Amino acid sequence: MKKFTPIFILLLFVGIITSIFFSLASGKRMIVVKDGNLKQLPIEMEVGIYQDSDCGMVIDELKDASQVIIKSGKTWFFHDHGGFVKWLEDKEFRESAKIWVMSRDTKRWIDAKEAFYSLRDETPMGYGFGAYEKKADEFVDFDTMRLRVLRGETLQNPAIRKQLLGR
């Protein structure tokens, strides 16, 4: 009997882990990419259902959400604009993709390339680029925001953070 006790405990442990795994897998399915968006219009998102295509986190707030849509109708979702910039950089459809961002001032989906971006907003991943429909003095355009993300000139960088926020 003493010989079988360690084997029994191991089998019990494996069984518990397996049942936990299957119960989590059968739960709510997250949406990472959605097909069929041939009109390339923004999809109305609900919090807690979509998953960021860059970092994998659940999108639990739409304030800084964005969507990248390609001509075939595939749509990817993001909860921080810096994330979609990094994610999109090595994709062959980078130039042709339609990008929508949630505007902080009008609270509606706007074309990312026509939006204006703050440098100092608190965003989910800490890049700092909130999107706005209306221009303000210190806002930058899409190309400048993209370049700053790719260079690492975001609030994630302590030197840039100190320069922009004084801390």
C-alpha cells in the first residue's frame, strides 16, 4: 500500500490540474481576431470580451481602444494605441490596413491617421498616447505618434516620462 500512495497522490494531482484546465477552457471565449468585416468599419466592442492582439490582456476599458482591419475583413483589437503600432510594424498589410481609434474627447471611433495624440495620458500599457478628434497645442499627428512609439519615446521610458511629466 505504501508503494501506491505516491502514485495515487500524483494521479490525483494530475486529475485536479486537468479538471481546472478544462473548466477554464470551456468558459467564456475571448475574441482576439474577428473575420468578416469587409466594409472595414469599427466593430462595436464590449468590455471583457475582446483580447488585445499585442499583449493578450483583456480589454476592460474602451477609452484607449483601437482596431486594425485589413481588406480581407480580419479585425484585430488593442487596448493601447502604442500596442497596435508595435504589432503592426512587421505586418505586410501595414500600409493598407484601416485603423480606428476611440477618441477621448468625442468618445467615438475615428480614423487613426486623422486623429491627434496626446503625449501624457495615462493609458493601459503606459505608452501615454490618448487619441483625440479635436487638436490641442501639444498634440501630435499619427506619423509623429507612430515614430515616437517605434523609437521608444513613450511614457514607458523613464527619461521621456521625466521630460514630459517632470517625475
